[in-house]
Amino acid sequence: MISPAAERFLESIGKSIAHFLVQVVDFSVRRAVWVMGLVLIGTLLALFYAFTHFAVDTNTSHALSRDLPFQKRELAYHNVFSQDQNTIVVVLQGKNPQSSDAAVTRLETWLRARPKMFHSVYVPGGGSFFERNGLLYLSPEKVKDFADRITNAQPLIARLSADPSLGGLSDLLSMAISQRLSNGVQLPGMTAIFSALNEAVKARLEGKPYQISWSEMMGGDLAKLGPAQRFVIIQPAMNYHSLQPAEAAIRTLQAGLQSLQLNAAHGVSVGVTGGAVLDAEQLQTVSHGAGESLALTLGLEIILLSIALRSVKLVSGVLIGLVSGIILTTAWALFFVGPFNLISVAFAILFIGLGVDFGIQFCLRYREELFNGAVHRVAMHRVTQGMGTALGLAAVAAALSFYAFVPTSYAGIVDLGLISGTSMLIALLLTLTFLPAYLTLWPIALNGQHRVINYPHFTMVPTLAKHPIHRYAYWVLGLVAILAVAAIPLAMRASFDFNPLHMIDSHAEGVKVFEKLLANPDTAPYRMEVLTPNIADAQTVARRVEQLPTVARALTVDSYIPKDQSKKLAILQNLQILVPPFSLMMPTALTPPAADTRKKLDKLVKDLRALAVKDGQTSADGKITGQLADHLQTFLQKQGKQPAAMNALQNSVMGTLPGELKQLGMALSAGPVNLQTLPAALKDRYVGAAGQARVEIFPKANLSSNQAMYQFVQSVLKVEPRAVGTPVMLVQGGEAVLGAFQEATYIALASISLLLLLALRRYRDVLLIMIPLLLAALFTVAAMSLLGLSFNLGNIIVLPLLIGLGVAFAIYIVVRWRNGVDVAHLLGTSTPMAVFFSGLTTLSAFGSMAVSRDPGMASLGEALSLALAIVLLCILIILPTLMLLFTSSPREEGIAQDEGS
């Protein structure tokens, strides 16, 4: 107990507040038309303001305070290197390297023609620089092997470069066959050429697309020296006032890919991913899931409200007040807080959960008073006297549980706290003004005795009514104590999943492509970066972090300056004598087949048949040679006289040759590479305008595992505290979010306890409210751990909601008990029934989210449903049991004796 003087002072304040609430409700009853008019006008004005000013800031970088150390480092890094923010990554892979290169070139050209939609386009390893100097990035041994293969293929290269046509190829093959038949000398690579030509002719006969790749047959196969997949990295135009900031750019890109025929149907595998795409896919599934959940929620809420209130007027009054409250809160938030963020929009869920609670409590108590014989105005007076203080206390306590987020460093949740906390006060105001006025203008039908028609006596859940808790109080408390002890180790094992990738539909294209890239250390999109003052410092950092077991490699601008250049250039210079690069720089387009091409192909068929006889029809070479002769003869018989068909066959066979010969010529023209000769697009990604240098650190493990990501981040930060990047943001940002919620939870518990102590003026009553609440929190965390549910960035709001709902529910029951209703009879009043139906109604809202197709929304619904079910059990069973420990009621003992007799 607090001091008598303080208690008298607080009691006088409490009476003044209670009197004020009675006057507010009484005024709403007496001036119902005015109150309804003001609410209507206010709601319409708020709706207009919300409609004309509604905005959502979807920039996730604003979710955490910029004052956090890792945020400061990240901001400093992006001020110099901004190329990796909100990117779209297009992954292309053709049937052969040439088709991949062609696809990349076409897409890059198309993107650069639209600078307003795509601010920057970068192709790693692309451009003339790497075409010319790519061989220098290989080891000397691989360059020597390449030179040997080109040397062996020199005769083939010379003849093809001299006459790159179908007729020229026929002459070359006929000559090679003649040498083989006459003296047994075989030109290198003939079998491979026969096989490829056979496939091309066969595809032409079947009407299928086919393209011969000459690089391997000529010995160079330059494309195999590079990556199998090609990437195009795009920075799209972002509209952060839209729910889909990158939607316009993504749609434009998809239309472009279709118009360029870059798809599987045309031989190119295309995947689109990147941060902008993943965010868009998540927002899309959330919006679709939200629509379905909203429809399901409204249906279930109407049904449950109808069961609880059993009056169309009461149900409509609660629902109209709910809608009005959401509109008023939205307008208030837009005016005082600014645009919503991706977290603060969740206030609507919280408002439905707690806003409907006030309405149910008020209406059921009102109905109880009518049943007991009071006329409308007297019933309203009794309702406010009996539970007005409880409603006010519950609303303020719920508001405090949300305002507790304001001092935290989680900027996104600060807005949610401000908006949700204020929404509780708006819900209370509407409950005490709009609802009385509404029921005054449209009262419930009464009979002559002022009784509610067809409303039976109130009873709580049948199980509780038939089995009074006071009979089993000590058994219940003993069982609760055992469960609490068992729950502690489970709660200690609860996990927090900080990876937002796990909250996106795994079937979405962007996620599937992203996960494939994650599995390969060479393409891992989760990387860390270090901003250093200069290139020398960057090289030192790279050498240091590369020693870590979690790091695959570390790149700086110096990594793009090849080692052992003199050895490699010497090898290529010797090769240039045998294969002069200028002789390979041919036109990019073929000329139509010459008039005598058909004649040359006829001769080739005869030569092929002769070679097949020599090699033997059953040998591998003989089979290929014979098949080629058959297919070529069939083609000449059916389409040989058609110029278009002949031209199509030449394109299929020789189409890639000019480009590949030119590529070979470029590769043979390599020259010394230094920092000055690197392409500007590449250099700008590693060296800032003021000389700052970037270190790019690649993980060795697949970072789809949270444990692997945590180890990667911690190991790098231990040796290089300046490191930033997505993994750092996820790990340290997740820790900041978790810390913010823990901090807010402690603040909420402390502030609510103080509020309850000042309002109720008894430590006993405060403990009665807080103990079930703390037990509910413990059981919720333990249950999530037992069921394998992790806390994540979406469902962690379960904790403030648990506090808000739990405190409100407990206050109603404790205040009713303090007003003189003993525990045995308390469960037969409207108060626990209102708590039960309020919880059930809210549970339906959260349960509808649990069946959402969006993993993030589903996890939120699952966690909230579980928490709310546990809160209801604690409030309706544990709280009455605890109250019995502080009750010495002969009335209850008498009831027990009567029931036992």
C-alpha cells in the first residue's frame, strides 16, 4: 500500500476522472445528434485528407536510426559507392557462350537507351577491354595451353578466315577428306566439325533453330575461359512514395526482355533478381495476402460480433466506430508523423485487435444493465460508472505499451508506437462519444418492463460456469508453476531470424534466382565491403581478410591488374606471328551464299560417302560421316534450289564465325594493363572520386544459413571493424531490432506498472494484473520455441500486442472484482464474456493472416494467434485463481458448500 495521504490524493483524482467520463457519456446521450454530426464531419474530413495525402515510405534503409554505428559506416560507404543500392540483377545464359554474349549486348543496348527508367547499367566482365585483355587474367600455364591449341588449329583458322561462307567450308572439308583418302593426313578437329554440321543440317530439315559455335573447334574456346553465366546489373528509377518503388522499372524490363526475345523459348535462360526485385516480390505477396486476409477477417469479425452482441445495432455501432477510428488515426498519422513506413502500416491490425475490445466491453455491459431493468440513459450512466475507469485505464495502458517504442533506435517501430498508441486514445474517445450517441439515436428494442427482448442471462464459457475455479485454485496454481518452470529452458532457446529473405515466398522467381547465386561463392550477392582511404590501404585489408576461413576472396581495384603480364604477353606475341590478329578482323555479317554453293555441297556429299566407306560404316567416325552425307543429300533434294533455305543453312552453320574470329583477334591483341588503362566503369566501382578505395569481400559459405552469415560477419568485423554491406545490415540490424523490442518491452512493463499502481493504489492489484501477463509472455516464447517458430522482423510485434491486450483484459476483470463482485460470481457477468469474445474476435483477425500465402504475414498471424490464445487462458483462468488467494468471501464459501451438498 502507498501512504494514506498519497492514496487520498490519487483517489480524489480517480474520482474526478471517473466523474468526467460519466459527464462525457451523459453529454453524448443528451446531445446525440450533435455528437453524431461532429463524428461524421470529422471522419469525412479525415477521409478526404487521408485520401489526398496518403503516402508510404518504402525505403527500408530508413527503418533503423541513422545514429547506429553500422548505419553511419553504411551511409559513409554509400556516399562514395552507391552502385549496389536497390539494384536489379539480370542473369543470362544461352545455349552457347556466343548466344549469351549476344543476349547481354542486346539487353545492355536496350537498357542504355532508357536512362530515365534505368539510371545505370553495368556488365561485369563486359566490353572491349575484357575482350582484348581477358587472357591476361589466366595463369601462364593456361595461356600457354591456349596458344598451343590455336597453333594446332592454325590451318583451319586460316582457311575459314579467308572464306567464311558455306561454300568455303565445303571446299575446306572436301580438301581435308581428299588428304585423308590419299595419304591419311587428317586436319585437326574434323570429326567435331562433321558432328556439328550434321546437327545443323538435321535441325534445318526439322525446322528447328540451331547455331554452330566455332570457338571450341578452332581451339580457342574463349568463352569457356570466362563464367558460364553473364550478369547485367541495373540501378532502376525508384519511387518511394509508391507501395512498389521499383514496379515501373521492373515492368519495363520484363516487357523489354519479351520484345528482345530473351527467354527460354529462344534459347536464352533469363533470371531476374536483386534487392529491388526481392522487395517488390515481397510487397506484392503481402498486398495480395492482405486483401484475402482482410476479407476473411471482416467476415469472421461480423460473425463473432453477432454471436457476442446478438444485436444488429450493437454490431453495426462497433464496426462503424472501428472504421471511423482507423480513418481518424490514418489522417492524424499523416498530418503529425508523415508518410507511413512498411512497419507503421501495421497499426490497423493492432487497432482492430484493441479497438474492437473497447466496443465489445461497452456494449456487453450496456446490455447487462438493460437486462437488469435500467432504462437507456440510466444504463449508460451505470456502464460509465462501472467500467468507464477500466476502459480509460486499459486504453492508457495499451497506449503506453506502444509509446514505449518511441525512445528506441528502431526508427520504423517508433512511428508504429506513436500511431498505435494514439489510436488507442482515439478508440477510447469514440467508444465514450460515438457509441453512446449511436445507441441513443438507434436504441435496442425494449418491452414494457424495460427488458431486452430475447436475451437470456449472461453466462461465461460453459466450462468455467460448470466448474467454479475456487474449487481447483491450488491445483491450477500448482500446474501453472510446473508449466512455468518447464517453459523457462524452452524460452531460453527461442530464436530470432533476422534474414528478410525467409519472409518472401520461396517460389517467387527473384528468390529462386537469388538462392542459386548464393550457393556459388563466385556469384554470392551477399558480400561485405570496406571503405578505405586509398588503394594501398585497400590492398592491406584484402590480404588480411583473405586469411579468414570464412572468406573466399577479397577484391580491390588492384585485383583487376593481371599478374605475370610479361610472361603471358610474350606467349601471345609469339602466337601473333603465326595468327596475325588483323587477319581475323572480318565483317560482322556474312554475304549470301555464292551461286556454286549447291555444286560444292554435292561434291562434299560424295566425298563424305567415300570417307565413310574408308572409315567403316560401324565405326564412330564412319557413322557420323554417313549421317552427315544422308542429311546433307536430303536437304539438297528438298531445299537445295531455294536461296532462302540455303542462306538459312549458311547462317546456322557460319553465323557465329565472324564474331568468334574477331573475338579471337581481339584476344591476341592484348596489351599491358595498369590502373590507368582499366575501364572507367570498372575503376569507378572500386576507386572513389577523392581516391578512396573499396574492398569487396566474398563469403566462402552459402549465406542462406543465418549461422553462416553470422559467422562471416563476426569474423570479418573482428579483423576489420570498418566493414559494411548487406550481411552486416542484416546481422547488426537484426540485433538492433531485437534490442529495440526488448528495450520497449521493459519500458512498457515499467510504465504500465507505475500507471496501475497510481490508478489502483495497491501493489496487490498491480501484481494480479502483471503476473498473468508475464506468464503469458513466458508461455508464448516457450510455445514458439517448442513449435519451431522463430521470431522475425515481422512477427516480433507480438510482444507489444501481448502487453497491450493482456493489460486491457486483466484491468477489466480486476476493476470489476474491486467493485465488489466476488470471483465465484464474476465469471457469470458480462466482463469475462466481453474479454472472451473480444479475444476471439481479435484471434479471428490474426488467424486470417496465418493462412496467407505470404510467409512474413503468415508467420505474423501464427505468432499473434498463439500469443492471444495464451493471453486469454492466462487472463480467464490464472487471473481469477490468483484473485482467490486475496479473497476471504463467506459468500463464495457458502456457494461451495451449497454446491457440494
